[in-house]
Amino acid sequence: MNLVEEVRLNLGHIELAAHLYGPEDGLPVIALHGWLDNANSFARLAPALRGLRIVALDLAGHGHSDHRPPGTGYTLADYAHDVLHVAEQMGWQRFSLLGHSLGAIVSVLLAGALPERVERLALIDGLLPLTDEADNAPQRLGEALRAQLTLADKQKPVYRDPERAVLARMSGRLAVSREAAELLAQRGLMPVPGGYTWRSDSRLTVPTAVRFTLPQATAFVRRLACPGLLIAADDGLLAPHRALLNELPIQVQALPGGHHLHLDDATGATSVADCFNRFFAIS
């Protein structure tokens, strides 16, 4: 039987919720989900991965993890800082990272910044952060600041029942299957007067204040010192960037499916698991 353990990790500056999978003596892996998802993103995949001790986090502001304090935000560097503290708390000097989408981006940034800490990178349909031209930086910061000022006046959607929330998640910006939406809703919804709403911090929807330029972003990938495998979904977010991917020092495996191919159905989860089981079995 595949068992999952619910834990909370007090990092000092924030408390994060997580799921633990696999044997205690397995290879240490920290799993990071995508934007507005939660640890249930790995509910299909993690039990199918062999010989790994997986800590699947709810990233800050997501799922059952704490939100960041007022006056702060959700930068990629802050996420990387959290992951490093999780590794410290687990006693892992070296560890591997399993990341989807936003989680894959954070994984690459951390592995590029501290290559001595990361053993392997297993990535799903995510690699580089969204980039921008240097000349656009002032306008982007202005848009973010204006959005922050008006955020307090915005209300989260309230759904009369979980079914309506599931339907909304299925047709969201990053659409998922019904089964995937149900899994994410199990961990992502909370009761409020009048029904249910998402637990995620509203600040996660504010435009990013600062973006890397493309040369800055690719510098992190070029600095990787560990083996890496990127699963690129045929109908995912990376499909238009295959030429760039071929120029970077990381193995790429294309698989059928959409952006959430590891969660949408059992077939996709099995395909991804087969690739990653071979990848982690290499000595």
C-alpha cells in the first residue's frame, strides 16, 4: 500500500505543510508544485516513484501552508530560500528536486545558485522564469505597484459548493482534467460564509514586479552541475520553445499530454513515472 504522511515544517520564518512519500532511507527529494496548485499535484506521481523519500511541499501561500506576512511578497528567490530551509530541517546536505511549472523554475534557480547542494533535477513542463526586456523594467514595476494598491479591494470568488469550484478549476488559465481539479480542490478549498473559496493567498495573482532578462535566466541553467531531465508535454507551455530547449545543457523528453500531464490521468502519471524511475536509477 502506498502511504502518505501529512506533516508541518516550521522553518522559523514560516510554517509549511507537506506530504511525505516513500521509505525513510530513500534518496532525498523535495517536490515543488506549480502556481496556484498544491502538494496534491504529486498525488498520482509520487507513489509510483521508487526508492525516493519525497517531501511534497505546499509552497508558501498555497494549500495548507502559511501565507507570507503582510508587506511581503512571493518572489522566486523567497521560494528557493524556503526550499533550502526545508533541506536543512530534514538534515539533507545534498538532495534532488522534482518540480512542475513554477516548482520547476524554482528548482532550476536553486540548483544554479547552489550547485553543490543539488544531486538531480527532475522537471515537468517548466524550466525558465518568464523573462522581459531590460527596458520594460520600470513599466513592469509600476504595474505591480498599482496592482498591490488595489488588491485589498478585490474579493476572492465564493463557490456555493465544491463542485462549482472544481468546474472553475477545470476551465482556468491552466486547464486540468476533472480528476486533477478534484485532487487540487481537496487541498486547495476552504469553507467561508456562503460556500467555499481557495486557500491560496490573493497576492499570488499580483503581476511580477521584476523579471529576469533571457540571458540572466539561461545563466542559471548553464550553471547546473547535476544531471537533469525535463519532461516537456506535447501540448504544454514549453511547446513553442523547443528550439531554445535544445540549446540548453539538460536532457529533454517529450511526452503526450498537457501542462498537468503528471496529474490529469493515470496514463500520463505512469509515463512520467517511468521516465523518472529510469533517471533516478542511474548511479
